[in-house]
Amino acid sequence: MRVLLLFVISWLVLLIPQSAFSLEMVTPTQLTGVNIIGDDDMMKFVEKKDVYIYDLRYPSKYKTGYIKNTSSLPFYWDNIGNSPSENRGEFDIKKLPQNKDAKIIFLSNGPEGWKSYHASKQAKESGYTRVMWYRNGVKGWVKKGNNLLFTPLDSGARSNK
């Protein structure tokens, strides 16, 4: 009986910090000044011609499957903080449209995709006025039953024109 009790307590001690950490990994559900869009909105925006959609995942991940009409714009980490919200990184913001009123959508892996969170925040802080964040990202897109494309990497930023 004691052995079983020690075993259970040991597992609880090991699991509690891990579960607390995994909750920290999920991105916030709000970002000041940024419109968080859901799956249905994303499906509409993918077909629009006046929207710039950027996938912030590394090029190797982008090539494994990406959402129609997205451009690869990798976000690279510079400094890893104590929590994902404290991480620091950058993307080539010069590849965004010069028009600060352009509709821009950022996405990455999904609710755990901190790259798109930080890129959305940086774009807003740089004066872009119509920043959107597809928080569900590629995982949400696939979970909703949508297809991914698999073609050679497109390194040029574009709108859906």
C-alpha cells in the first residue's frame, strides 16, 4: 500500500509542474489593437484580393503544408524568456506592405503559435492599423477540414491579387 501511495505521489509531483507549464504555452485570447479572427472569417479572407496573409513558421514547416494565398514570412527567435510571452524575436517587417492601412493577417501553428502573436503585436506597434491574427493557425485550419497546399516555397510577400 505504501509503495502504491509513493508511486502515485511521485507521479503527481512530476505532472503538476508540467501541466502548469503547458497552460502557459497557449497564446492569449486577446491582443490589444489586433482583431483575432476565427476559422470562418479566415476562410473568407483567403479568397479576398485585398488581404495580405503571412505564415510566420520556419520555411521548413511552411513547405510541409500551408494555407492557400499565404506568403512565408519566417519569424526567428532572438531571446527566449521565462515564458513564451517574454520571448523576443523578429521577422522582416520591411516585407509588409508600405500602406499601413492594408489588411494583414498573421498565422503560425495554432493557439500555441507565439510567432504569429508576436508578429501581430510588432506590426500593430509599427503603425499598421488593420492587423488580424488567425490564432487557430494551421492546426485550426486542418482541424476544420480544410486542405493545405504543398508546392515549392514562395518567398515573396503578396496579396491575394
